Amino acid sequence: MKGVCSLRLLLMVSMATALTPPNIIYILLDDWGYQDVGFRDSNILTPNMDQLAREGVILQNHYVTPICGPTRASLLTGRYPIRTGYWNGNHGAAVQWGLPLDETTMAEMLSRRGYSTHAIGKWHLGFHTEQYLPVRRGFDTFLGFVSSCDQDHFQH
């Protein structure tokens, strides 16, 4: 009987572990070249990024654009930039536009599955009204700046 109880306990622990969703961290870095990280045999030392690469998954087949907004829109929606309205590049502070509200973001999908979602850094996907801000697009919290081209890591 002890063996049966132990087996049941082991199966319950095993099932609980299998149902625990994995932690997910997406890092989108603007303006990095393919070999600007140590794990790509670069001379540039990036020990923290190297460790994340060793212990995680490297997504290296994502379609990106030469500017940040369309790439962000594509990553967050899983759609090509032309499908999100960001085919024409970044939008400045004077433009009252953002990622269309009918686009579902990765953060919204993950929230529905019980994940806690947080964004840090640059948003640049709309900020002219509150409904375009990250905390209204599926992120529980946001720390960063919503515009882009006029701020950097040294001035913010």
C-alpha cells in the first residue's frame, strides 16, 4: 500500500509540474547587428546575454525591419508590419495613431492564460490616448517611455 501511495504522490507532483507554464522573457534590442553578442562568436563581451542564450531559446528567424516600431508591432502581434499598419515606419509624437486597437497583442494572449505581463523600455506603438498605452494593451505594468526618437538611455 505504501508503494501505491508513493506512486500516486509522485504522479500528482509530476502532473502539477507538467501543468506549470514556463516563464517567458522576450528581449527586443534595437540596432544590434547579428554578431553584436558574444554567443555569436563576437569580440563584444555580453556575458548576461550569453547566459540567457545558453539557458533559453534564441528566436533568430523573426522578420524585422530597419526601424523599431514596425518590428515591435510585428513581434507583439505575430503579424507582418504591413498587416498592422506599421508598414510606413515609425510615427512621431504629433501623429495621433498607434497599433490598431483591434490587433491582439502577445501580452493580451498571455494574460488570458494566467501570465503576469510586464514591459520595460520603449513602447512607440501609440500614446495619443490612454487606450493605446501598454497597460491597456495587455501589460500589467510598464516602465519606460512611450515615444522614442527624442530619448535614449542616457537622457531618460
